[in-house]
Amino acid sequence: MLELKKKITFLSSMADGPETTSEKKLEHSCLIYMGVLMSMGGLLWGSTLLLVGLPYESVIPFAYVLITFFNFTYLNFSKDFQTVRAFQVLISLFLPFLFQFLLGGFVASGAVVWWSLLAILSGFAYQDKKTNTGWFVVYIVLIILSALFDEEAKTMGVKVPPEISTLFFTINIIAVSTIIYTLFFIKKKAK
């Protein structure tokens, strides 16, 4: 248990320097926790897709995990929080939309686009209101585009059986809800 606590402490403080204020430390840790928790979701999604016989589709969630790892490795060595934050929000926002299209749209993917909302909600902890509002506008535009191109996604995406789609909805609702709860719990505990 002590070893896990050390790893969590290291992760949450990898962007901090000696002069980092407590407010900035909270911002850093919230971004890192969001990326780590979404990466756990990426591992869950990728593994689930492998189990249900969709290996090619597992590339996007596994890619999210890998990209996040390299992004946070860069953060650890560079302490360039602004660049890492922008890139992390970008991939956390766009990859679920791409993934949803690849899986065949809203219903087939179990509305996997909900994962993008985590980038917006967690953004309240680590970016200013104007920046977060900008990302929210992008999110809304992507939702509208997804709705407009949902029929194309259905024809171009994989044919997901209804019982698998229900599993996907279940995974998305439980995982996103759990991550939101966890992020709020972490932020409250940090204050």
C-alpha cells in the first residue's frame, strides 16, 4: 500500500517545481488524474474490444493510453504544463469522437463520445474559464457533427450486435460516472 501511495504522489506532482504554488499543484494533479483515469478507461475499452472480437477498433483506446504516457513523460522532464495540458485536452476531446465514428455511431458505440465530456468537466480544475469555454464550444460542434454524420458512421463502422452495444453503454455510463466522482473527490480532498 505504501508503494502505491508513493507512485500516486509521484504522478500527481510530476509537473511541480520548487516554486509551484498549492493552487498550481492542484491544477497539475487534476490534469494528471484525468489522463490516468481516462487511460484506465482506454485499457478497459481496448481489452473489451479484443474480447468481443474487434481487434482493429482497439487501436484508438490503446493509442490514447500510449499517447498519454508519452505526454506525461514529456511533462515529467520538461515541466511544460501549458503544452501538455493543451495536448491532453485535445486528445481527450477528439479521440472519443473518432472512436465513436469507427464503431458505427452513437448507438453502436454506446455513446462513447461521453468520454470527451471528461476533458471539459475536469478542465474547470486546471484551466481558465475562457479556455474551458472554448473547448466546450468545440465539444458541442463535434456532437452536432457526429449527429449529422451518424448515418455514415453506421454504414462505414463495424456491425456491433445489440447486446454488445448495450455492454458499451454500460461501460460508458459506469466508467465516466466513476471518473467524474473520483475527480471531484480528489479535488475536494486536495483543498
